[in-house]
Amino acid sequence: KYPADWAPEKKIERFLTDEARRGVAAGTQNQAMNALMFFYKAVLKVQVGARWRSETDYSHGGNDGLRGISPKQTAENLAGIIKRARAKFPALTVIVAGMQMPGNMGREFVEQFSAVFPSVAKENDAVLLPFLIEGVGGIAEFNQADLIHPNAEGQKRVAGNVWAVLKKVVEARGTGRK
């Protein structure tokens, strides 16, 4: 879709700009950007400029839910990103990292939002990390003062959560399994 001579940074920026124009939530765009950054670096072995990444600002994580974006829209956004990525890279293994909403968002919304990630993973043949911030979310000692964003120790735990799933994916690739 993009000219071959474009730098990876320009391709990622254009993709995310197209997503924004289509109304994809910023939190979902951020997840897509992080996946693309990982894909370029780890799979294609193409370095994406650190300066560009540090100057690119998208909302993070569960912000779709915290902003009250409907779980249905969040699911459609995530599924669309997966479908477009797989159209370009059919053998791509996708990891869907689940999030949960606090109870003050309302029982029905919380339940619907929690169901998004397992559903999207199953419907799109993706690997599920059930709750990205398991053992971190809302626990004061692992979060900044806002009790939302992990501190350094919390980030280590989040990385451990990701690695627990990613390690299985990497090991499966070595054996030819999914």
C-alpha cells in the first residue's frame, strides 16, 4: 500500500493517521503502534527510529473503555487492525492483551468490555493474554499515585505477564506449532 522507499516510521505514521481518520480510538491505535514497532524490530529486523517513537503520542491501554467507547466498537477496531495486518502478513501471530474496567463503569459495561478481548482473540485466531496488568492494576505498591499507571516495579510485572504468553508463542514458532 505504501511506497517501498518509505522509511518504516513514515509507514507506521501513515497507517495510524488512516486509523484516526476512520475513527479508531487512540488507545487502540496505541496498541497497534506498539505491535507494529515490535514487528519491525523483532520480526523484520528493521530498526525504527527511537526519536520518532518518543515524539509520537497516542493514548494508552484501556483508555477506550475508560472513555466509555462501546465494547462493540472496541472489538470492531481490534478485529479490523488484526485483519489488515494479516492481509499483509498472513502468517502473523497476534497476541491480544486483555484489559478490564473498574466497577464504577457499571456492571453491564464492565462485563461487556471484559468479554471483548477473549472474543476478538478467538474470532481472529489470536493468542490471548487475559489481563495485561494482572497483579498490578489498582495495587498501590505497583502503581504511580494515580493507581492507574504502573511504576517501575509494576512495569516489570507487566513485562512478566507479557513474557509468559510471548515465550509460548516464540517456542511454538520454533516447533512449527501455533
